[in-house]
Amino acid sequence: MSPQISSSLRIFSILLLALPFAPQGLAQEGYLGRWAAAVGGREKIAAVRSTYREATIQVAGVEGTIKAWHTSDGKYRKEERIASYSVVEVFDGTNGTVQKGTGPVQKMSEPEVRRAISTAYANWNAVFFAFFPERRHGKLDVESDGTIVLRPEGGIEWRVTLDRQTSLPKVMEHKEGDRTVTVTFVSYETVDGIPFEKEIRRTNGDPRFDAVIRFTKTVINPPADPSLFSVDLGKAGAAMDR
């Protein structure tokens, strides 16, 4: 065998070994790159440290309100009220509490913490997990059909389908127990040059719990007191013991 042929075979073998890995990496960067470009670019998103959003929510013909604070490092606070029902969730990135109505503050259970870890990267906030691998605690994969799968460490996975035309999220899905929760992005609006979802629809397969959420206010990098995300496990534990 001539040296030239031998050299060509070695190069061909190296390429064959690389093939199972290269397409996945290229596909991942392709989908993530288009998504990042659609929301203004990674540099613009990197400057977003936190968001504050207000929304209306309609469930079973009853309308309520949502207020939510999120940070880029996985903390959040959500205040939701529908008729006489209200709930406040606080998650500091590791632990969380829940208060329903005027009841005591309760420490999140293990399943609730798993959900909270993923809730921190739900809907628009998925950009904090998807675009910055150096910050990411968990894994991200792109399946052959283009579905982007976010797997936060200790959380539950989110499956993201991008719109073919806009490259913005069209559908996000995750599991809650034995049900699949599907969030469909109906429309977007631009805030400070960044597209945010304006209306989303959420279903878990039971029409009684179908929800329509319309965002009415979005503030990027709002002044926020750190106490918003403070979790007092001592008080929560004492409440659970009573």
C-alpha cells in the first residue's frame, strides 16, 4: 500500500470516528444559535440578571393574577391569586417554601423542590439555562427532530419545540406526576429589544385545569430586595411540626 493511500485511509478513519459526535454538536449549536439570535443574541441576554412580570390568568372561567420575580441564577418568587385561592412560592435556588392562603409557610417537599428547580427555567426563563453552558447545572440535548431538552440538575426535564419560522419557543412540555403539562406560546411582545411571550396556554390534559395566561407587565433588571427570595426554613419547619 502506498504512503499516500495509507495516509488517506487514516484520515478517513478519523472522520468516521468523529461522525457520531459532530452532527449532534452542530445541530445543538444550530438550534440554540437560532433561538439566541431570535431573542436578541447571547450578549443581550447575558445582561439580563432578573425579570419581574405580571399577568392575568383564566382557569375554568375564573380570572386571577400572577406576579413573578426570576433571577438568572435560578431563584424565583411567584404570587398567584384566583378568586379565593392564593399561593406564594419562594425558591432560593436550593430550598423553597409554599404558603397557601393565610395558612402557615410550609417547606417544599422533595418533589416540590424538583419542580421548583425546573420552574426557575420555565417559559422565557429557559434562556438562562439554554444559552450559557458555563453557568449551567445540568444537561442539554437536541433530539433528531430538533426538540431541545433541558435537564436541570436535581429537577425535571423541559422539552422545547421552536417555531420553524421565528425560532422562538412554540411549545414546552414537562411531566407533573403521571400527567404531561403542555405550554403553547400563542403570541410575543418586544420589551427593550427582547421578545417575551405575551400569551401562553397551559393544559395537563384535563380541560378543567386549562389556563390562559396573558402578561401585562414585564420589567428587565428591576430593583429587587434580596428578601424577596429569602427562605426561612426554621419558621417553615416549625409550622409543619404544629
